[in-house]
Amino acid sequence: MSTAVLEKNPEKKIAENEVPEYLIYEMYMGQPIYYRGYRDVLAGTKTFEQIMGDSSLQAWLKTRLSYFMLPLLEERGFEIFAGELGISYEKEGWRAADIAIYKAGMELTAHYAQTSPDIAIEIDVQADTKDLGGDMKYIKTKTNQYLSHGTKKVIWIFTNAGAVMEATKQNKFQINSWDQDVQVIDGISFNIAQMIENRRKTTVG
């Protein structure tokens, strides 16, 4: 990936027609949703790579959750996709998923996935939501889009708040602290606080 180098100019006016396509994170109903921090890139105070990178906790959670769940899910006939999978929703645009779980056998192509995952796991809000009504409205809109297209459960992990939100069509937006078990599917669950504590025990000393 090449580094985006822009002249530093904090006073630069941000106009929609000046925003390059590589700063688009998702597309919803014809409206581009930009990466959080894109305004800093336009101002020249940050590079694209600087706003794209995960925190160490976010990266560890993506890796650890995928590693932990993969063999369990494969036994149950599912596959796991991690790392901002693109998901096309035709006229409604497309979304990016941190971790997506599908029934095994989805066709692998050089294009975005064409169907909504069975389970979607999101770690923090990566989109700039200033013009979208704020983080919670964005979360609700993205979650409802998943659910309306066949996703059975959406799990949001919020690293700053130490919280997890679970949503299904039957029980939307239930929020708990992350010391509670989170059920992915029947028989497969995780507990983030316990995962972090186990890591601490194995790395201390």
C-alpha cells in the first residue's frame, strides 16, 4: 500500500467533491461513509495509513477471536472471515465487516461477498459519523441493514467502554460489560475480560 502524502494545510476547506475514493469506508444508499479521521488526511495532518491502522487491542481481538472460534465453527459447518470483509448490498451499497461468519462453502472471488453473513462482529466504529447523526445512529443503521438481509446476530465490541452490544431481530441492542459471556451460536461463546486476563497471566513474569 502506498503512503498518501498530502501537503499540510489545516485551513484547507473540506468539500465533498474533494474527498478521494480511497477515503470511502462504506457506501449506504448512495451516500459515501468515510473513514474516521479522513478530515485529518484532507488537512494534511495525517496520512491514510495513520487513520487506517487498528489499535493493538483491536488487532489482538480480531486475531484472537478468529483463532479461538475457527476450529469450533468449522466443526459446526461455518467459516470465518476477518479483516474488513467487503459485503455488497446491491442498490443499498456496501459495508465492511471486521469479522464475518458464514455457512461453509461461500464462493471465494476477487470481489466483495454478495450475501450478508450469518453472524457479524464489529470492533469499534471505524466510520466518521459526524454527518450521519453520530455513532449510535450509525451503529443502529448498520446493524439493522445486516439483520434485514438475513444476518442472525450482530455483535459490537467497544474497546474504550469495555462493553459488548448484541442484536438480533428478536432482541435488539442489548448492551453488557465485556466480563459477560457472549454467545456467537449455540455452544460457542467468548468472554473478553477472561481472554485479556488469561493473556496477562501468560505474559507476566
